[in-house]
Amino acid sequence: MKAGLTADTLTLSEFNTAMAGRTPPLRVSAEFTAQNGNRFFGTNGAFEFAYLPKQSLVRQAIQSTPQIKVYHGYCAEMCSIARAEQAGVRINSGTITQLRHRIENGVPLGGSIGHNTWIKPCDDCRPVLNIFNIDYKRK
């Protein structure tokens, strides 16, 4: 992503597009908005909850929920709420939005589901988001 582009200056769809060409390939971007209005972006594959401190509430929540997918805890949603927690922001009762990422090397990928379209959190993320009462329904 270009220098100077932050959650303060970008929308989620702009962030999603700015991440084109990232390795490993990006599939989902997420934006967590805390109750105080602070915004935190996350992407799939950019986060490993095992590196969070043991006292991290996000880490504890991920470990307390059933693993359904192989990538349990590595989603864009978990990345964005962990960034908020690490910044000292209260994560309870915030909102989260996720968008599909369908651009590689500046070219939209084929298929009927387009870039920057809303996607619901996966079966692994929803229980963690529910623990923190984070709203993830489509707006």
C-alpha cells in the first residue's frame, strides 16, 4: 500500500483496492469501527493470533471457539479487531464490515462475484465477533 494512506484517509473499498498485488494473495479486507469511531483495517493472512500476548482477549476468544476451518483465527476480521485491541481501544460493541478482494496485478479476477462486494464473516469468525458483541450484519 502506498505511503501516507491510512484508516484516517481511506474508505474500506479504497483500502481493499490499494492492497492489490499483495503476497500472499488477498481475498478479504475488513474494517473494524470501535464505539469511539476509531477504524482499524485487517486483511486475511496478515495476522497470526498465536503471536498475541496470552492475556489478549482476542486470542482468548479465538482459542475458546470451535475450529471449523483450517485457517481458524487468521481472517481479516480477527486482524482488524486485534489491531484495535493492541492500540488500547475497547473492542466490545463495535461494528465490522468485510469486502471481497478480486484484483491481482491490477486486473479484476473472473467470476460472478465482484471486487469490493460485501461478504459475511466465516463460521470461525462469527462466534468470536459474538463474544465481543460486534455487529457484522450487512448495512
